[in-house]
Amino acid sequence: WVGGMGVLVFIMAFLPLSGGQNMHLMRAESPGPSVSKLVPRVRTTALLLYSIYFVLTLLEFILLLCGGMTVFEAMNTSFATAGTGGFGIYNTSMGSFSPYIQIVVTVFMLLFSINFNSYFFILVGKLKEAFSLEVKVFVFVVIVSVTIITANITSMFDSVGEALRHSAFTVGSVISTTGFSTADFDLWPELSKAILVMLMFIGACAGSTGGGIKVSRIVILIKGMAKELETAVHPREVKKIKMDG
């Protein structure tokens, strides 16, 4: 759980470091194209990020208890979801739990896949900065993937609702690189498996607890490819790649 947000960020939050190396440590630990301080002091930034991380974990823990999990099960599942480590307590992973618990875990896997800076911006009322291009692309990719896979696997389940639940859970688990499962998606059609493999590469947002290449880097890559194509057509054109300004 501590390693989910980053061990170095944890150290900066709770141990005073001397010298001007704090920001370099923050950049080394944070998985994104660029890292900025939310507030003037790096230690305060680290504390803010871990506070958000702790509150989200606690909220999931309470919701899982409401779903009938024991304290041990809820704590382990919350820690594994928050750190997107996906360590299941049972051999069936999340498959033996109720639909309610599966839905809760799905939601929080996706929440922990979003850049934590976005939550800070929401708290301070900067909604434009919170819903950055990366977050919008991430949500778009998740919705499209869930829709296509649900349509593709509906015949394998008793209802559309059940197919949607398994589809959303698996997409959330794969794109966040958590690794929980409710169904054996190796038995799903080739189209669904191909989408899941692509999601494994894309991964979560930068500055989240998830892995993968990161959505922001994929966006920059696509923008770079588009720029190269335009330059091939208009060799004298000068074009800058921008992202969120």
C-alpha cells in the first residue's frame, strides 16, 4: 500500500529532508512526462497526495465492509486496489464475491488510475485543470473498451448486466494494471482479448498508482505522429506539440 503512491513520496511526506534534492526525488519517483509541485513546499505536496490516497483507501474499506466483507478481507482488498497490486486473498481472486463488491472494486481501480493531481484540483475548485486532456482520453478509452467488450461477450453470460459487470471489472483491472479478475477472459472472443492486450500497454494515467506506458505518453506519441505527417506534406511548417497548454 505504501509503495502504491511511491516509497520516496512517502519518505518525503513524513521525513524532513535537507537540501534542494526533494524535487529531484519527486520527479524520479513519479511516473509521468513532467512533475510539478501542487503547493510551494514539496513535503506539503507529498502530504497532500498521501492524504488523498489515504481517504480514498478508507472510503473503499468502508464500502467493502458494507458489502459483507470481513475487516481482514476489506483491508487487504483496499490496500491491493489502492496500490493497484491486485493481490487476491482467495484463488478465485474477486470471482467469489458479490456483484456489489465487484462493482465497488471496479470503481476504485479506475479512481486510483487517474492522476492524483486531478483530485487536488477538484478540492480547490479548479475543475478545468482537473479534467485534463489525459483524464478525458482515459475515460473515453475505458467507456469505448467496456462497450465493445460487453457487446462481444453478452452471449457468454445470462444477461447484458452480468456481461457489463465482468467487462467493466476486467477493463478496469487491466488498464490500471491491478490484476484482479472475476472471469477467465482467456475464454473470451479474440476481439475482446485484443482490446485487453492494447489496454495492458496503454496503462493508467501519469501520477496515478497504475502501471503501463501511461495515457499521457500515448497522447503525446499520437500528437507526434500527426505532426510528422503534417511536416511531410508541408516541410516548411513549424508546429509545436502541446498538451494542456
